[in-house]
Amino acid sequence: MRIAVLADIHGNLRALEAVQADLKLQAPDIVVNLGVHVSGPLQAAAAADVLMDSTYMQIRGNHDRQLMDRTPIQMGPSDSGAYEQLSGRHLAWLKSLPSMQIIEEILLCHGSPHDDLEYLLEEVAGDVVQLAPPERIRARLADIDAPIVLCGHTHVPRAVRLAGGP
């Protein structure tokens, strides 16, 4: 099965449309979207409309959740900019998205399986981001029984194979 993976669209409709044009050429079997659909000052509502009309398997990311569990005054600039553009229909759709999903033994999550704000593969200390040691990644996946995990959140495409573990 050929899987196309999207994540962290942040309401960037033009980028989403460019990706969709490429997806038509690549013809994957399935498209998964790993969350953070609309948060940003660009075209949140229009991006949501396109995603809502798609057949993508979609999950909720940290900014999608924050649009649900914070008031506009508690939101950061990206979330409040998106919130002002969204209708109740858009917010209901975001609320309906699961935080995780499994497809063909592949776990889909946004950050880590346990926390949409936690980086699965990276360690962040101030402005320094580096790949986490394998033992730390394994610990974050300790109770996960999936041979493949797809996650977003970092905005960095990366593949890591952990020998002797998930």
C-alpha cells in the first residue's frame, strides 16, 4: 500500500492545493493527514473546506485541540487568527477528529501517541532540536503495539528505524 502523509498544514491553502496537485500524479492508495489543519493567519476556513471535502484519513493535532479547549483570549496568534475565520461547522469537524488512529497496523498520531505536544523523535532544549536517543523514543512508545508510527508536529520529514523495538 502506498501512503501519502500530510501534516501541519496550518491553513496554508496554496501549499495544500500544490500538494493535492502532486497527489493526483503520485496516486497513493491512501492519504493521511496527521493534524494541525487550520491554525494560522492564512486561509483557515478555505483550507478546512478543502480538507472536509477530502477522503483523507485525518486526526487532530495540538492546534486543532487548542481551538476547542481554549477561549480566543487564551489562544496564541496562530490559533486566534484561524478561530476568527472558522464557522461552527468547521469547529464541529475539528472536534470530531480522533487524536489517534490505526490503519493496517500503522499508528497515526500528531506529536507522540500520548501527548500531541510531545515530540516523538526529537529532544528540544531552548532553541536546540536534536534527534532523541533510541532509548528515549522506545520509552515514548513503550505501550504501543504498532510496527510503524507516523507522526507530525515537528515540521521535519524524518524516518527512524529502531532495532529491536517498535
